[in-house]
Amino acid sequence: MKIAIVTDSTAYIPEPVRREKNIFMLPLVVQLNGDIYREEVDITPEEFYRKVKEMPSLPTSSQPAIGEIYQLFKTLSKDYDAIISIHLSSGISGTFQSVLSFQDEFPTCKIYAFDSESSCYVQARYVLEASRLSEKGLDAERIMERLDQLKSRSQAYFIVDDLRNLQKGGRLSGGAAVVGSMLKIKPILHFSNKHIVVFEKIRTQKKALKRIEDILGESVKETDYPLIATVIHANVEEKASAWMNELKSLFPEVRFELAYFGPVIGTHLGEGALGLTWTEDSERNRLES
């Protein structure tokens, strides 16, 4: 079975990696001052955050055009027996539902849609695992089962400088955002039931980062498989790198990497956001199937 692996731009998998592993990407869109940009194609994260600083209002984002999804799947259906399409949480975007609408469109190429129930490098981990297993020759059903298992072994937490972006974009309840602004807290956020919610309310960023470190520490103690963790940042690479180095010293048994919040997710989290995700490190797990 020849399988195509598709994701959207919010996985933020670098283009050289996508090219090397033959991963196809559907770009989401951001609108700034009336101009439309396909993220990971027309605008870099650095350009995005610079432009946002000059804007009087917040940017907006939208899912890939239906026609673009159809055209990619139509093209892939000519060369592949199946498509595994992995996307950001259906609770914050309609991308997954749009992909689902094409499941019966191509009789010779079955489409498997996977809801990451998250985004960014949690989503990327599923994509990279699907690609790895496809290269090993696993069929689509077994890959989907493996992605479900990986999802059960994944966690993600993040903090933002200002909750107003999430509130105005409808990605967080208005009440929670108002409380956060009034109390000057740095809440820890996570995905729950496909939506972004407040996990805990913390007074300072330093304490919030320490709390996330503690949660990672609990996972390290409780799991019987190796972990890979990703520090993600919204245009604060120096701060993210410093935190990653600290984490490396605290958890030498964990493999760490650095990633970024691009324009679409940055639209809602805002500049300065930091996140930490972790999941099973399949490449080091000798007990994997």
C-alpha cells in the first residue's frame, strides 16, 4: 500500500524535513491589514510578528480553501492508494472537518483523517510517526491505531503573555480571559476535549514554567518508555533556548528539541508565548511494534 502523508501548516514542520520525508502540507491563512498570507509559504514567523507590532488590530486566520484541499487530494489519488491527513484540533479550526468531507470522493484512494486534538509540534510528532511507519511498510489502519496510542501518550502545556488574543479569536472562554487580565496571572493552558482551556492559574511566568517542569517530571517517573519533549516559542527564541537548556539539565533522559508558534497559532497566542509538549520517543523505544 502506497500511502501519502498530509498535514497542515500549523504542525510547523520545517520545509527541508517535509521534503526529505515526502510530507504534503496544506497552508492555513492569516490576514494582516487586508493582505492574505499562506503561512509557511508567503510569510515567515519573524515577518509575521514584526507586522503584527505595526497593526492597530489583531490579525485573523482561516483554514485552507476547500478547493485547495480537493486539488491536493485529487493529485495524490493518482499515485497513492491511501492518504493519511493529520490536522490541528477540530475544536479550534474547521480544517479537519473539511478533510472529512472528501473521504468518499476518490474511490481508488482511501482518505484517513486524524484529529490531533492539539496543534504545533504535538501534531508534528504524529505526522513524523506516520511517515516513519509508512516507510516501514505498515498499512494505513495500523498507522492510525499507532497514532491513537501516541495521542494517549502526549501532553502539551503553554503560557501566554496576554489572554486577549485568545479571547477575541474565540479560542478561549471570554470569562477566563477577563479574569486573567484582571488578576495579572500567567495561566497554564492546555487542550481538553479539543479546546484550549485553563489548566491552572499561576501568578508569575517563572512559577508557571516551574509547574510545567514538575508535570514533565511526573511523566518521566511514571512512563516506561523514553520521552521526547519540544519547547515551542512565539518569537522569543533566546528565552525558549534558555528554558530548554535548563530542562536538559533537569531531565537528561529526555530528548529535547526546539520549535516555534507560527503565524496562525501566533495570531491567537500572541508574541512571547511559550509551550512544552512531550510524547513517546518512538525512535528510541526498542519495544515499539
